[in-house]
Amino acid sequence: MGGFLNVVLRLSNWMHAIAGAALTFIMLLTVSDVFLRLFARPIVGTFELVGLGGAVIIGFGIPITSWNRGHIFVDFLVNMFPDSLRDGFNIVTRLISMGLFILVGWNLFVLGIDMVKSGEVSTTLLMPFYPVAYGLGVCCFIQCLVLICDIVKIAGGKYE
């Protein structure tokens, strides 16, 4: 199982790099747009690119955040449970989360298919939206792999 955990960790790190590159891009784009507005030369489509970039940042950042447990926990009550009950609770919450992410990922793929069929594009740059929908769908399925890794760690007694 260690090989599976390492593959998912590497995949999450790769996605984290994409999120970081998108964040860097939208920061540079925003600063450049603000600077060029001083000379009455704004960058066309900045609003659209920042919006799509924000979706990429959030979606591609979820798996590594979950892996590192960088999200908010409200577990003061759960910490009072005995270890076996706490582990069971953690497994059940991971399974429920997996169900949610499978549904969201599936619906993002359905949305992407609908966007391809309708030819939906952004207003200013005429960029298609479907690649972002597909990318976020993939992020949801990768998040499911991270949750499976959590369950493996919990069952193996290596979950902190």
C-alpha cells in the first residue's frame, strides 16, 4: 500500500504545483493590469482569466490540502472518543466525503459535456469553459484517492 500512497502524494503535489502556477499567473496578471491602467491600456479579459484561475487554484489545491490536513477541524468532541470509536468516525466521514466528491466530480463532467455541446465560451476572450469543468472534475476524483489514502492510514494505525 505504500506505493499507492506515494503515487497519490506525488499526484497531489503535481496538482499543487499547477495551483501555485495559476496563483502566480493571476497575481502577475492583476498587477500588470493595474499598472497598465495607469497608462489607459488595461489587459482585456483580466476579469475572466482571474475567475477561471481562481477555480483552478481552489480545485487543484484541495487534494494536497486534504493530504496535509490543512483544512479546519472542529474535532474537540471527537478527540474525547476512545481510539476505536474515533477511527470509526473518521472512516465514516471519509466515506461520506468520497460520496460527495464522486457526485460533484461526475456532475462537473456532465456540465463539461453540456458546455462542449452548447459551445459555451467566455464573453470577452471567447475561451471555452469546458476544460475548467473537466479539470475540476478530475480534481474531485483525485480527492477521492486522497480520502482512500486517509482510510488506509486510519486502518493501518498511521493516521495522526
